[in-house]
Amino acid sequence: QQQVKQSPQSLIVQKGGISIINCAYENTAFDYFPWYQQFPGKGPALLIAIRPDVSEKKEGRFTISFNKSAKQFSLHIMDSQPGDSATYFCAASMKGGSTLGRLYFGRGTQLTVWP
Amino acid sequence: EAGVAQSPRYKIIEKRQSVAFWCNPISGHATLYWYQQILGQGPKLLIQFQNNGVVDDSQLPKDRFSAERLKGVDSTLKIQPAKLEDSAVYLCASSPQTGYSGNTIYFGEGSWLTVV
């Protein structure tokens, strides 16, 4: 059972455009929501993360929007650049219990930014 | 700061053979993870260590997979015998703190396994 559902599976955006990737979850025990970026042949790397006590977090061109009541969160990449072309994973981890710190990943979104 | 080191990077084996992957986490990181990433999917946790103790191995196929973390530092993941469906990237990761859901988890570049 996929704990975190991610869409779309692939995304093509023109350079300078906005890329939007969406994720949804059901488990209310999740309290930490990171986004990871993965380039071909590399391991995932943390991009930005949010906790459910805030509705938005911005770091440079990357913004997470979080809707606690809807149990949804999204990644917005402003002014998308060809160098942003990668696979993006949303993830979640939960407070408490033996799985503390474990990340549950979405299936990933392959982003292609055309110059 | 050196990252998570993994070896070998690539391995091709025949089904029913065995393979072992090695991981050296970031110095001082107490928590070590092994994730399996099948092509086109997100990473899935296989096993989590806290120092040299197992915290979570509920998703580890124990009939063929085994893992250990020696002296709370390096770790090895072994598959024996391998099946075709084990073809995947095996990602080792580490994080510095315990008891905290907001740990940044640092991934290695992965060990790519092809079972033919």
C-alpha cells in the first residue's frame, strides 16, 4: 500500500515556467514532509522540507505548500531551469514508534525542463 | 564532509547467485538505512539500524536478504539467492540523530544490481 501518493508521473515544462508536483497522504501520524531531488546515477538529495504547523515554506525558487485538512502538499518550482530536470520524490515520516525517522516515498515525478 | 560511500556501484549476477553490498555512512551518524529502489519507483525501506541494533526490518525479505552493521559503523547487505525481481538500486543512507522525525537523511549514490 502506497502511503504517499504522488502525481504526475512525468512533467514537461518550458524554461521559465512553473513546475507543480502534488502529493497526498492518509496517515495523520506523519509530521515531517521532505522533498528529494534525484539526478540520474545519483542518490536522492534533500531539497526542501516542511512540518504541518506551517502552510508554506519557500527556499529560493522552491516552495512547498501544505494543506493539513486535505492531507495534501505540493512542490512549486518557479522559473524552472534545464538544470532542474531530475526526478522529484515527496516523502513523509512519522512521529513516535519504532519507525521514527523512516521515510515513506512517493513514486516520483520525472521533470524535464526544455530550454 | 565525506558523504555516504557505497560499493560496488554496479553488479551483474545470475539468478540464484549471491551478492553483497557495502556501505560506510557519514562519520558520527547513528542511524543507517538500506533502501531498495526499483526502476521507476520511489525508494522502499528494507532495514533501519540504530547504532548496531536493528530498529525496523519488517520489509526485508528475510529468506534471502540479510544485513548487519559492524560496530555501529559500516554495514553490509547480502542477497542469497538472488531472484530476477531483485534487480534494483540499493541505496544506503544515514542520519545523525535519534528519536527525531525531522532528521535529514543523506543517501549514497547506490549500488546497481542486475540479476539475469
